[in-house]
Amino acid sequence: MDNIRITDLFDLSHTAAADYLKGFEYPWEALKGISSFIIELGSTLSPDEYDNPSENVWIHKSAKVFPSAYIGAPCIIGANTEVRHCAFIRGSALVGENCVVGNSAELKNVIIFDNVQTPHYNYVGDSILGYRSHMGAGSITSNVKSDKTNVVIKSGEERIETGIKKIGAMLGDFVEVGCNSVLNPGTIVGRNSNIYPTSCVRGVVPADSIWKTGGVIVKKN
């Protein structure tokens, strides 16, 4: 199955998790260890640059966190990131620099690269969002299948058995997800691709593509 490896999807120069991610071939393989990695990384951060308001929570001094936001451990919030009103970061969240975690957005067990926006009513769980990816208002990652079986990555007739029950979406760099879309468990969207609003997406969307109404995929001009 082509173009779904970490090196295909992400420019690792835009995340503090670069060395961690280099230890895996496929992005979903990194999900299990996010919590431990954040704690290890957080312990190395300079107190001159990061506040440590509670155990295993590190927030860059330039970040703006609204008083109504909830930040659970372990978590790292990068420089110049904005965590807005009533955001709910449940924990195991590495949020990069210059990001937006918007009103009523919820994050859980995620790696968020730099310059990513989840600005309005988004749920992002067990997922990795690449550099400058953007979740339109109301778009979510569904991370558990309805029958509760392990997630299978599918592309046409090809299948990869992950052995993992909870996998959300893997969005490559510069992916745009339209408003009110649902990314089903194990969805992988290649770099520079767009998802139409109100889409129900599953499987692999190739790089430089557009997912249109009804699941039609076309290459960008």
C-alpha cells in the first residue's frame, strides 16, 4: 500500500515529535506510546520557556489559554498556540506551535503538528494531524468502529490489519477537511488533499486529491 507511511505524509521538521515518529513506519503505530513520550519530552523542557501548571502539563509562555479551557495530563502546548473557550484537552496531547484549539474542541491521544487548526467544535482522538492541516467547523475523527473490532486500513482491495481498536485519522501536511465531515476509523488523507464539506470519509485518500460528494476521488489539476 503506497503513500501511507510517516515519511509520505509528514514533514517531520514541523513537530517536536520528530525523533519519536522516526521510530515507526506507519503513523498509527505511534499512537500507543504518545502518553509516555509526552512525559519524557516534557521533563526536558526549559522552565524559562514553559510553565508547568500541573503535573505532566507544560504550556509555552507565549501560548494563550482561555480560563475556561481544560487541559488534562500529559500535555504539551507549543509556542504561540491558542487554546480557546471551553476547549477540552483530555490528555496525551502534543500540540505544536502556532496552532488553534478552538471553542468546544476536544483532543485525546494526538500529535498535532505546527500551524494546525481545529478551531470550531471538532473532536480529534487517536489521530495525527500534519503541518498546516485544518479541520473545518464540526468535522470529527471517529476512532472506534461500531462493532468494536480492530481497525483495518483499506485502500481498494488492499488491507492492513492494525491490531488496534482505536485509530482516528492520519492527515498529511496541508490537508483541508470540510465542515461537518466525519473521518471514519483508520482514514488516511495524503498531503495537499481536500475533503468536501459534509463528507463521510473512509480508507485512503491519495495525496493531491479531492474527496467529493459520494466518495468520488479526483486528482487536483
